[in-house]
Amino acid sequence: MNTDKIYAEHLANEYAPKDDSKVIALRKLDARAKLPATIFTYTFGILSALITGVGMCMSMDVIGNSSITIFILGVVIGMIGLIGMGVNYPIYKKILAHGKQKYAFEIMQLAKEISGQ
């Protein structure tokens, strides 16, 4: 096995002009279909985790005074954060399905052109 030859071929392929502009366009369309769902999921998940953390801090007397109302409020806020984390994935699936549906025709046309059918 000649590793120098493999390395040279890999390097040559890296600098060669790309003729697969349709493949690149297909990847960009796929990323455009998935990006809104991904951004929403990360943002909503982080916010839900932060809300849960605030609720936990309130219920363990890290934030606020040591009263029963702060404890109950902390538990309620923590539960809201946990519910947010629980519904994050189903919302992601719905947003992803909408994005795929929106770009399905363009992606299918480009994929048929690439495959030659």
C-alpha cells in the first residue's frame, strides 16, 4: 500500500475544479430545508434547560428567600422547563417535516437530474 500515492491523489482531488455543482446545490437545498428546525430546536432546548435550572435554584433556596411560596414557584417554573424539554423533539419533527415538504420538489428534480433518470 503506497500511502504517498494515496496522499497525492487526495491532494490533487482537493485542488481539482469541481464539476459536481448539482451535487453541491443538492446539499445546499438539503441544509436549507433542515436549518430552521435545527436552529429552533437548539434555541428552545437551551431556553427550556435554563428555565428548569432557575426553577431548581428557586426550590433549593439558592435564589430567593427561604419561603414556601418561592419553593412552590420554583417547582412550577421547573416543571414548565421540563415540559418545554419534553415537547422540543415533537416540535422539531413537525418543523423538519414542513421544511422537507417545502423543498421536496426542488430536491427531487435535482436528484433525478444527477442520477440521470
